[in-house]
Amino acid sequence: MKKSIDEHAERFSEHADEYDDAQDAPEYRAAVDLVVEHAAPGPDDVVVDLGTGTGAIALALAGDAGRVLGRDISDGMLERAAEKADDGGIEGVAFGPGRFRDPNVPEGVDVDVVTSNFAMHHLSDAEKREAIATLAELGPRRIVLGDVMFFGDPDPEDPFYSPEVDDPATVGVLADAFTDSGYALTAIEMIDEQVGVLVAERVAAA
């Protein structure tokens, strides 16, 4: 991680109010749509949305899932997400602090689906592997990850990400991390050579 968790949290809290207006890149919007589509929770499912930000994924899934838990490191983003839920009269979603390696899921809650969009790329490759292993320990049948990721060699003159704060992985690194955690990729959606969505399903025990 190129910056500390506290530094990332402060940076996002400072921009929480205008965050939604700033996310006008078509690649970001496409990733949101694909993550929601592939998550496909049932009416009794519990969804955990990591790096929920202002709730783009969590709020979109709330109408289909039984319960959605949005988790983020930024108090400002969480406050904005809760405001949007209240303004829209959206029920069945709760926002609170949490991070990839400590999702803060209440004891006794069985998680069915985990989603994340445009958040994991802040971690180093080793930290991503730890994060995916932690998500797998929650026992979801499906993990859907939308993010900045490299399908080939990125053009250093035209990065989609911010090199000073972001540390994207290759699709291969992410695929290996899922495999090592007992999941198989069932869909790989390339939105751009530097943006994609991965869908991982838990492999049934033999």
C-alpha cells in the first residue's frame, strides 16, 4: 500500500460530498453495472460490500438482497452513503467501518455474496492476496470484484489509475489469489485494458 489506511481514509472523506459527481468515467460506470449484475443476490442473501464508498453497489443491491452490509474506511463516505439510503427510503442496508482484512461482519451472520468495486487496487499484491483470503474465510458462495487491473502491459503514458496512490495487480495475480483461497473464476469481464470485473465462485469440497 503506497499510503497508509488512515491517509486513504482522510483523502476520501475530504471528497465524499462531490465523489459521486466525479465518478463520470464510463469505465467506472460499466464496472458498477457489471458488479451489480453478477452479484445477483437472492431475497434471503446477505451481501457484504467492501470499499462501499458512497454506496453505489450496496444501494443498488438492497432491493434484491435480504441484507446488505456496506463497509469502508472513510467516515465521510459512510455518512454520505447513509444519507443516500435515507433520502431514497432504501431499507435493508447498513453502513459501518470495515476493511478488506477486517470486514467487521457481526458474529453469527452468514455471508452469501461479497462485492467490491474500485477499492482493492490501493493494496499491494501481497495485501490483495491476504484480503482475498480474508473474504474467502467469510464463506460466501460468490465474490465479485470490479477494479483497476491489468489485462496486459499498461501504457505508462496513459494510466487509468493514479500511480502515486494506486497499486493495481494483473488479472493473473488476482486469479491465483482466488484459486489459492478455494474459488474459481467463472467470469472475466474486460471493460478496458486496465479495468475489469472478476466473478469467483466457491469450489465445492470433494
